[in-house]
Amino acid sequence: HAMPAQKRFKTDYPGVFYIEGISIATGKTEKIYYIRYRKNGRQVDEKAGRQFKDDMTPARASQLRALKINGKVLTNEELREAQKSKKHAEESRYTIKKLWEEYLTTKSDLKGLKTYKSLFGLHLADEFGHKEPREILPLDIARISKRLSKTKSPQLVQHVLELLRRLCNFGAMHKLSEPLSFKITMPIVDNIKTEDLTPGQIKKLIEVIEADIHQAAGPIMKMALYTGMRRGELFRLKWQDLDFERGFIWIRSPKSGRDQKIPMSDSVRDLLKNL
């Protein structure tokens, strides 16, 4: 059933009246002020505010009414529409954070996903999460590069910027957002490392490996030493990847992305056959 209309009380100000309600905070009776006026040819009745909660008075309600009549303050209906439009605009904005969420739905099996999540959460979410790609400036990139370079390696800075670039490209490719207006310059990373062992060091290392009682650790260490294979490549190695007849090893899904084969030396052949 519809609730009965509450009694309206006039005030000394035209178009301002009130009803009596109960204050949620104190439980006491308080006045709830309303204003009535005409806007765009139709009558508007709106709540102006509560006596205690909003510190509303008939005079303030009258001032608010005048502002709304003159269009200096939106009507409640216009305000709701404006908020709705703003919310819709916000929801339709593909910010870096929203592009990241979309990216995850399509790349759930991405290699190194845990690392990417960490990079985004630690270094991109706060600084770029609220921005669309078109809002990112070269100065933003310079600032994050400078900040990270103080405590992080050039390689980590490169990974962070690469993830940002990847998200921007993802948004542009799927027509979700405009592309970056400039090209991100990556920091130079020196990946060349020389770590040669002397003959004496190699001999000592092999002695230590052979003295270890762990059945798998020794052969794995020797394989790494003899072939230069990476840890992940060694862990993925299967018997069908070994060609003893032609003397080579297939490396599946290496870091470079394409399968490749390497020679099987006599030392490696003996090591594998002893397994």
C-alpha cells in the first residue's frame, strides 16, 4: 500500500516548506525542508536538506531555490543525470588498469604471468592505473624511469616500460583506446657477461659435484656446465629430445621462443647414458 502523504508546513519564504521527520542520529523530531519552483515550464519539488544533519534553514533553502531557478545550480534530476553520464563516461574509459584487466582475460596462460602481475601492482597501478594511454606524456615515462633507476636495475625498468607499452598497444589493437602519442624509449641493458672458470676451478667444481650424494643434482649441474643450457630448458628436457644417433639435443621452447638443437658432446653422451 502507498504510504500516506506527510503534512507540509509553510514557511515565511515563497516556495519553501517542510515536513517533520526523525533524526537518525538523535532520534528527535527534525524539519526536512523542500523547495518548489518552475523550471523549463514544469513544476519541480525537491528536497533541500534536513534541519540538523544538513544545517538547513528556511533562508538557506530559499537561496538554494533562487540558484536553481537561475540555473546556477543543477536541479536534483539534472544532477542525477549528470552523475549518471559521468559514471557512464568513467566506465567507458579504458584506463591502463582497465586495459590490464582485459589483457589478463586474454593472456591467462601467458608465460611469466606472475612476474607481470607483480610488475603491474608494484610499479604501474598507482602511477598509471587511472590514465588512458592518450593521457600519458613523455614526462611521465621520464619520471618513472628516473625513480626506478635509483633502486632498480636497468633490466627491471625495461620490463616495467615494456609492460606499459604492451598494454597501450593491446588497447589500440582492439580499438579500446587511442594509442600513445609517442614512442617509449627503453633504457639500454648490457646483457653481456663474462664468467669463465679457470681449468683449476672447473676441476674443483666437478670434484664437488661428483662427491655430492644427490642423484639428480649432480647430473643437472654437469649438463649445465657441459651444454650452457638454462635451468628451465634442463627441467623441460625429455628422453625424446635426445638424438644419440645423430648426436644432438633438442631444446624445446627456449627463451628465444623457437625450438633449437645443440650438439651432444662425448661428455654429455656419457653423462646421459649413465642415467
